[in-house]
Amino acid sequence: DSGVTQTPKHLITATGQRVTLRCSPRSGDLSVYWYQQSLDQGLQFLIQYYNGEERAKGNILERFSAQQFPDLHSELNLSSLELGDSALYFCASSVEGTIGSYEQYFGPGTRLTVT
Amino acid sequence: GDSVTQMEGPVTLSEEAFLTINCTYTATGYPSLFWYVQYPGEGLQLLLKATKADDKGSNKGFEATYRKETTSFHLEKGSVQVSDSAVYFCALSSLDDMRFGAGTRLTVKP
């Protein structure tokens, strides 16, 4: 158990809909990262937040957005969903804010299926 | 942009065999390099890392050396066990990005 929790575990929704994925980091970690893992594109870094502020942006689509709240949990919002958005979405957390400098601890993921 | 290329799998070995999974990278700066492991139904776990040239990362019998001259970070283990069966990802990080290889599935048979 990494200490990172993600909800829900599974999500099935229709094209055009909007969903919110939630992540709670390990106690004491200030940084949260979101990743997408799909068969087509492999594992991709989406976005990072550090202590409530956006720190780094990867291959995140404009239809997707994220935020980190004062209690440090984070939400990833996916809108206007397409079939190709079906994937496993991972959240990770680390103590500090520089990618790669500190170990990232991954949650178990949310599997999103768009039908 | 930065990228990681790793050996395609799947790789199937017998217990106690020697493992090598190749990983090469392209980067403009001086990235940190990582190997992550993903067991079925779980998130990724950091296996080892190296932050500068000639550094050797090691953990649980796995090793990888950061080779700047060959832009490589190959993963090795002298004697694999059934419990090492998993998907292995090579990754690099720069200041504001993280890139992963496609992953290599390893199956170890008793």
C-alpha cells in the first residue's frame, strides 16, 4: 500500500460526458501528479500540482483540467469524453516539487471506460 | 523532445536466469533516469534511479548504470525469481516533465 488513494476504482460513462477523478496523496506529501496509461499511448504524464499550484504540464488535453485543494487532495476533471479517453488514470505523490528529485508513490489507479 | 526507448517484450525467462532489459534515451539536458515496476492490478513502484552520469542505481538485486556516452540505462538482474514477473518501465525526468518507455512485460517460469 503506497498510501495514495484514488476514487473511484472504476468508472463507466458515455461519450460527451464529464467525470471527476479524485486523489488523496500520502500524508505529508505536497506534490501530486496525474498520469494516463492506455494501450495506444502508453504511460503519459499529464500534470503536476505542488502545494495548490500548478507546477508542470505534460500531455494534458484542453478538455482535461486538474486542481489541488488546500487539504492537498487533487481532482482531475475530464470533459467532452471520447472513446479514446478510455484508460487507467494514476495519481502519484511526492514530498517536494521537482519532478524526479523525490520518489513518487503511485495510487492504484482509476479505470475509465467511455462507451 | 525527450524520449525513452526500451526493449519490446514480452520477455520470458526461467527462474535463476540472467535478465537484461535495454533502455536508451534522448534528452537535451541532463535528465534523471528511473526504472519502475508495475505488478498486476497495481500502480507503479520505483525500483531504482540514477541522477547523473556513471551513477549506478540498485535495489532488490536489480541494477542499472547511467551511461551518458551510450545514452543508456539498461536494467539487469543476475538471477530472476518468479516473483519478479511484472511490467518494467524505463523513465526519464527533466525539470518539468516525465517520459516513460512503452514497458517490458517479464514472465519468469519456475
